[in-house]
Amino acid sequence: MSNRRAFLKFLAGSPLLAGASSIVEALAQQAPPSVIDKAADALDVFEFEAAARKVLPPAHWGYMATGVDGEDTLRANREGFNRYQLRTRRFVDVSRLDMSTDLFGMKVNSPIILCPVGSQKAFHPEGEVAVARAAKAKGHLQILSTQTSSSVEDVIKARGGPIWYQLYTTDSFDVTTKLVKRAEAAGCPVVAITVDLPNGRNTETATRFQRQDARVCANCHETAEGDLASPLVGGGTVGKPMFTGIDMRGRAITSPSLTWEFIKRVKDITKMKVLIKGLETREDAALAVQHGADGVIVSNHGGRATETGRATIECVAEVVQGTGRRIPVIVDSGFRRGTDVLKALALGANAVGIGRPYIWGLSAFGQQGVEHVLDILNNELKLAMVGCGARSLKEITASSIIDTGRRG
């Protein structure tokens, strides 16, 4: 920072910038941005990112921050929002706004969903339970990961109402059946089958940060890779509540041999609504409807699955077209602003999921951090709706945005 100040002072003395010297001098005197020390101080969700990085061990930070390969898709998820601009409308009475929505009979206060993230006790001692309390306080939907570090029963108790359950398919339908039956018995009305990680992934950033971590991973996990960096092998299920009483030795939590028949098999063993999480194309969306899926989640696992280089926001319109609007479409990956949420709704999504932002809040400040992340995003969405003259989610339509066709 001292070098930066010296450089700015040099610029201030340059005759080429004489007219702007006072501005440059002011910049030179600015203190470096500090990391927030309480949740209420955050002005946007990105401030929670810095706070989380400050408190998390390197391996845990790397697990959450990583994309795959060169992380083109991770970056694309953010850059994709630049393709769309908002169209403002004036002289609309926006004194009252309704941001609530109904998802399979469940009324929630906002279209922003807390998406499944595994191993949340790696980020805060209360993990998924703290997130559930925040979801209850703010009236949001929570989806629980198969790799949860708190039991589905405890999370539902903390939520004080139903949550959805995300399913890793495993390579054994007997194991799958046990997971589905337990989630249903606990009170989950919806199961979201994840299909975007059929056979592993290359998480370079996670591995690099793990190498920087001086702790002995085996003190907490069966293997260094099992619990966090690569949760796709049987070792990653050790100690995970959803696998209590299930022998996962030699088994994987995903399968490369799945076909569309799997959807019917799951629907035959449960009364829960069955969603497919991880679709990105028109063709697969149409096949999802054809094979009886009750909904679709457009997702690239937060840039942690296939390195497509394509943002999920750029997939929404074609997926909605593929479904023919016959089933709900939800989208996640890369959402950081309320304007991002509005753009997705305008493209036809029914709701939007967030992952990293609330985990940043959880890591730094527990339940309070998650709540404030939701407050920030909801307030930003509210302001975007006001600007576009949309008084309810139904009034956010294709006419609310302009597709420029470019990310830059």
C-alpha cells in the first residue's frame, strides 16, 4: 500500500495531470479498505468474501472458492450478467412491492434460495443449522446438501418448516433409496437430483490452497481429499449424518452411468417433487419434461463442474424455452447482486439460488452473516424492481431487460 501511495503522489506532481492533482492527492491519502468486523457494516456481499477469507483455514477457503480447470466458467458466471441491461420505467406507483413467491405450495418472502453447499461446519461450528435459522428469520427457502454436516432432521427443526433436499445419486440405488426415504420422512417436500458431476472434476485452486494448509487433514477427515477437496468418493461421506448406518466403502456418491430412466426410478420410490439440478440446454430441458421431472435447476455447480466457459444466466432463456414453461425453472451460479436476480427472473426463471455469498456470511459471522447477506440482496432486488416499475415478481418480464448479445 505504501508503494501505491508513493505512485499516486508521483502522479499528483506530474504536469500531465495538473488539473487532477487534488483528486489524485485525495486518493493517495485514502486508507486501504478494511475488513468488516461485524455483519451490519457490509455494504454489499463482496465485503463478506474478504471477511470469510480472513477467518477460514486455507484448505477450507480453497474448497469453497475453487472452480475447475482454468476457471473460465467461474469467471463467466459473473461476466455473463454484463450481457443484459435493465430497462427503466417511470410514473409507476411502486410504493408497495411484493417479492414473495410460491414454490410447489411453499410460500416464501423472496425468490432468492439458499442453495446446497456441503460440509458447512467447515465454515462455522453451527453450519447448516445456523443457515436454517437465518432462512427462518428471513422467510427464505433452504436446500440441504447430501454432504451436509448436520442431519436433515436437525436442520428442519432449526428451520421450523420444510426444506428441500439435494441428492447426489451415488452408484447404488439401494443407497439412493435410503437417502431419499430419510429426507422424505424428515419432511422434505422436494428432492433435487444433481447431475452435473457424473465422474469427478479437476479443482486446481482447491488443491493449491490445501498445499498451503499446515494442518493435518487426516485429523478431521479420513483422507485429505475425502471431505472437502473432492467429495465424490466414499471417503468423503465418513462422518456425514446422511450416511449414518450406510456402508460407503468402495462406493462413489455420483455415477457416470445414469440415464433418464433414473428420474422414473426416483419418482417410483417417493412422493416428493423431483427436480433435476445441473441442466443447461434446451434439449435436456425438453427431455426433463418428457421424463416427468417436476422442475429444473439451471446450474454449472458454481463453475465447479464442466469447464464450458458459459454462464448459467446465458442458459436460462433456452432452458425455459425447452420446458415450454410447463415446469418451474430455477437458476444458480454467480449471483451476487439484486440486479442479477432481476435479470434471471426477466429471462423466465421462477427463482434464483445463491451459494458462496451466504457461505461467506456464515464463515465470518454465523447466522447473523447469512441474514445480512439476504438483507443486502433483497434490498438490491427491491431497488431494481422499483427502477423497472415492477411491483411484483410477475411484473418482471422480458421487457424489463435488453439483451446486448455481449458480455463486455
